[in-house]
Amino acid sequence: MRRGEYGYDAPYFPAIFGLLSVAAGLGAAIFWWHGEFRLARQMTFYFVICFGNTSSFLYATRRGKFLEWERILDYLNLRGDEAVLDMGCGRGAVLTAVARRLTTGRVTGVDIWSKVDQSGNAMEVTLRNALLEGVSDRVQIETEDMCALPFPDSSFDLVVSSLAIHNLRSNADRKRAIKEGFRVLKPGGRIVIADIRATALYEEELLALGASNVERRRLGWRFWWGNPIASTSLLTASKALV
């Protein structure tokens, strides 16, 4: 059971759709009451759509993404001594999940702490979550731009990122972030990215950088952000041994 508090991703989205579902529900009730059945059916349809999107989004951000990342990390079968980088770590959902699997290893999280992309996003919150999860001795947090990482080449055995790179303003910036993540990866290391868009661009950039074992696939309904169209994709790749 998670002990930390990890907030809500893109908190404006469930707020907007939640209000729309309330408005549609009230409208449907009023039209049914007055016998306006055609309008009542329309408003009921809008209510179901908005309520479904809100429920799916809230499930993904509060539970679904945690379950999917547990499966992803289980598949990686970490030894426990890895040096890991989390690009755009936010409040530490993936960061602490990785740290729980480490013994002598260490995970470094970098972020610029945008509260638009995640509610209550702040370094002190992430550090508190690491403490609550009992992994603070395996965690290091830094305020850094993922497009210009301060680490030397070949510093990490594993680079992860969850729902962060798409928040960059341009495809050029997203490519720079991928290039930086690959640069700091050790030969033989792996990069694992879960994101809601632009993963085809990430795949293209990794292939251009010479990555091997590049795979991209859709994740399941637990990682939908309202509906199947807004699903999350997983991209994995390796850096060839020199």
C-alpha cells in the first residue's frame, strides 16, 4: 500500500469534465421532469460520456498508473544495484516504486516542478513521499531541465520517464530530452518511457541515435485518460554495448 500522496495529473481535466457531467446530469433531470424526452436523452448521453471520462481519468491518476508501473518494473527485473534516472519525476510515483526495488542502487529524480502538469508538484512533497515510503536513503532529487541534464555521459543503468516529456513545448524540445536521456544511459542500459502522445517521435529519435531493441506498444485500460483514444503508450529501448 502506498504511504505517500501523489496528487492528480493534469488536475484541470477532471475538474472541467466533472463540472460538465454535473451540468449534463442536472439538465437531463430537468428535461425528464418536464417531459422533453428528446432533449432528456441527449443530455443523458452527454452525462454518461462526461462522467465516464472523469471516472476513467481519476482512476488512472490515482490507481491505474501505479498498477501499470508495477508491472513494467517487475518486467525489468532489476538487480537492485542500478543507478536510475527519473526524468520529470513529479511527486515521485515512479521514483519511489523504483527505489523500493533497489538495495545498494540509487534513483535520481529531476523536475522543474510545474503545478499545472501535476497538482501540488514540489520538491519537498517528493522528498516527503520518499520518506513516507521508507526509501529516502535511495533517492536523490534535483531541480533540472530534462533537455539539458547535468550528468556525465553513461551515468545511469536505467532511465525512466512517466507522463512528462509530452509536457515540453515543442517536438524539438522533446527530441532534446530523448537525446539527453540516451546520452546519460550506460552502454547496455535501458530507457523506459510511458507517455500519452509523441511516443512515435521518441521512437524515431531513439532509432536515429542508434538504440537497439526499440519497442512501442499501447498500455491497457488502467492507463487510459478518459477513453481509449487518450491511452498511454510504453516505449522501451536499449543502448548497445560498446
